[in-house]
Amino acid sequence: MRFRTVLAGICALFPVVLFPGFSASAKTPVTARHGMVVAQEPIAADVGLAVLKHGGNAVDAAVAVGFALAVTHPAAGNIGGGGFLLVRLANGKSYFVDFREAAPGKASRNMYIGPDGKPTKDSLFGWRASGVPGSVKGFAEAHEKWGTKKWAELLAPAVNLARNGFTVDKTLAGEIAGSTANLENDPESKRIFLRDGKPYKAGETFRQPELADTLGRIAANGARDFYEGETARKLAAAMAAHGGLITEADLKNYRAIDRKPLEGGYHGYEIITAPPPSAGGLGILQMLGILNGTGFESDGPNSVKAVHYTTEAMRRFYADRSEYLGDPTYYDVPVQQLLSPRYLAERRDSIDPARATPAAGIQPGRILSAAAHVNQRESSETTHFNIVDAQGNAVAVTYTLNNSFGSGVTVPGLGFLLNDEMDDFAAKPGSPNMFGLIGADANAIQPGKRPLSSMNPTIVTRGGKLFMAVGAPGGSRITTGVLQVILDAIDFHMNPQDAVDLPRFHDQWKPDILYLQKGFNPDVEAALVKMGYNIQPINDVARVEAIIARNGLLEGGTESRHNGKVVGY
Ligand code: GLY
């Protein structure tokens, strides 16, 4: 009692430093000795675990999980979208498969500018919103290079789940209900996902026979079916019939690209992450580089000092993102300059230790209102999974349809949803996309080009040994969310469960708003307001998942706020 009174007195004097806003998770991380899968949908996580237990490696499991999610998590799991796969093999070599969607051959720079000069909604909804899908090619490429099990065997669970159905849980029922407006515009989506006005409730069985047929052909004939076979022909014909852009030639020409992962050091750890056309990986390295040496960590996680310096690093990265980042095949992205120690020191030195640096004065753009951000449903758009196997191979995959349920279009007879990834391009310089992100020439639309992404599957090592696999969905908040979980693990020594559950913050330079998740110490918030931050609440800052390897054990964390699952053996 006496101690409490004294403590309360001390807190009144130094509230911010003593109560930095840290709240430990009620959950302990799941641990396992041999292999682990963390995914955002439980059935798919179990599919991955079964592959590992039957002797498949992490890449085999990733292929199986990727296709299973296309059935059980249709809001984001997909064969009609694209993404990134990062693998670090047990021999220490790392590889990155870019299977991001590509703009169709008929795409053009101003295709989403209306007669009034403003961007239309065509980049988000309907047949014209889709880039050429990359997921099937991406998984096929990874399988060909590093897989050990038969392709058809790895797709069998997905075919089975689509054919025989699975039990809808509350999360899926809620995601479908939340996307009614998107899905009801397309007759096939309305029929399949909304059952023509009687959407699936939790506990009901959801069967997808057309998707089962498509997956069955891909299982039997490989990625060829999707890019040159029956699926390709039907997809291109449907596109032509509905004013879409993707042709058989686009599909045939699509390539998954092997890129060198970006790598950098931070506080004794090696960070291996996504290169452009991800902006996220460069963002992670840039923000870590800016933070390094600021002492931001001295008062603990979510302290005023930690939030201030991290936010300032975020703002500087997002300003660079808008100008310099795009598909490196089409735009000379100045990666070296943006990550050079000298440049990072300049950016670091521009931070005022006591004041927020306002976003004003940097190139203007029409931005999403604060309210639009707060109310955005997070984050059934995009999904991420991490897998580590008994040999020590690690895989981190983030892939997406962009918006939840993508463009809302399901290809008739094929049963899969199409992406609206074209919205990740800068449709008009300075005009924000769905995530409020702005861009310029670097990310302008060109045929064949891949839109800039925030997705950044990341693997962290220490002394050449695997330490962490991490990633998230969440649009523009992916990068800031993943950054914070890396800081929590490295600088604040948290286990992955505490790290992913800790409340997070997000700032993307424009709008000039610092978003805070629920759970921050009010004294911290008040101090940040005094420093000049315009603070708004936000539901989620990405949905981060992580595996940490230490002391011969794998520890997994998936946010208690959501429905993911960690499984291991
Ligand atoms: N579609 C979201 C992203 O790639 O950042």
C-alpha cells in the first residue's frame, strides 16, 4: 500500500518515462522445436503444419498454405493477385521471388483519369482494376527451385477445401458482410460469396466447385494452365467480354522475377527484406538507419521518446517513398543513395528532439481525411504467413488482392477473385490512392510495370543464424507495423507474442497525422500533442505475425486482436 502511494507520487512527477505505455500480452508465445507455421487463417495454418510433419520443407508448406488461403481466406488469399516470397535457406542463402501483378499491355498512364481530370474508381472496382495475376507463377517458381514434395500433393488440400467445403468462421462471415458493397456489384461474386442475398453465417459450410475445378487443373497441369491453358483462355475471354484489359498474351508473358533481397545491419542483427517494387523493405532499412544512434530506445517501448523518433523516421521515409520509389525495371530507384550512411545521418540530424517536424512544405497532395483512415476496415486486405522448418529454412510470404476481396470481380466459371492492384500505382501525381499514399513518375502506370507495394516480408538473422521471420497485411501500415515489431524484438527484447500485441502507431507523412492504436498511456499521448503531433485513433496498424528462433526453440506470435494461428511441432 505504502509502496503504491510512493509509486503514485513518483508517477505524477515523471509519468511519461515511468509508464511508457508498455502492456505485456496476456498470451505466451506458442513454442515448437522442429517447425512452425503462423498464418492469418487457422485452416491454412494447419495445412502448412501437416506438410512440415510429412517431411515437406518450408517452401513446400508455403505453397500449400498459399493455395489453401486462396480458398479459406478469399478476402486476401488468392490466385488472382500477387505478392512477394522471401526465403532464407538453412545454408544461409536468401532469395526473393517477386510475383507482384504487372500492368496489362493495354494499360496507359492516364487510364484512371476521368473527363473532369480527377482519378476515377476504376482502379479499385470492376474489370479494369486488375493487374496480371502473379500468385500461381510465384508459388510454382518457388516450388521448382526449392520444393521437395510433388506440386499436386501440395495443392490437394486446397482442391479438397474448395470441393468439399469448410466451416465458415465468424471472421470470414464478418469479412464477407463487410464487403457486401464490393461483392454485390458483380453477379458471380454476388452468387458465390453473398449467395444472392443470403451471405454465409458462421458454422455453415462453404463450397466453391468452380474454384475447385480451377485449382484441380493447376494441380494437374502446373502454372501453365493459369497462364497458357484453359484458365488463361477463359480469363482473357471474360476480360474481353467485360471491358477488362488482360489478354492471353499478357498472361503468357507474365514472369515471376527473382530479385536480390535488400540487406542491411541493425544493432548487431542482419535484416533481409523486400527490394523494389516493394517500398516496404527499403522503408524498414531506411527507418532503422535513421533511428540508429538516436537513443530512441532508452525510455522503453511506446515511450514519448520512442514514439517521437520512430514517427519522425516514418515521416521522412514516406516523403522519399512518394518521390523515389517504383518498379526498378522501369525507374532507376536510387536505393544506394536512400540507404547511404551519409544520407541517413542527414535525415537523422533533421529531427528536432523536442518537436514534431510538420509535413507541411513537402509536396502537396489531396489526402484521405482522418476519419476515412480511422474507419477503414483493417485488414482483411492482404495476408502474410511465416514458416520455419526443421532444417532451419525460413519462408515469409505476403500476397494480396489489394482491397478486401480485390476488385470484387469473380471470373465466371473459374471461381476466383481478381485483384485491384492497379490502385497501387500513382494514377495521378499527388493524388492519394486507397491508402492515402501519393506518388509521382516513379510509380506512374506503364504497360508491364509493377505497382509499388508496401508489403515487406522480412527475415532477421544474428551471427548468420536465423532470428526472426516477420510480415503483415495492412496497406500503407504494413511497413510501419513490421518496423515496430522488429524494434520490439531487437531493442526491447520482447517475445513475438508480446511484440505483435503491443499497441502500435502509424504516420505516413501525409496526412499530417500520428495514428495511435488503443492502449497508449494517456500521458504519453498528451506529451506527444504538446510536441506538435496531431493525434488520431486507429483500429489497427497492420496485423503482424512473427516467428523468433532462439535457444533451440521456435516461438510464434500472431495478434490476439485477430484470428491468426500459430502451429508447430
Ligand atoms: N496492395 C497493397 C500493397 O501492396 O502495398
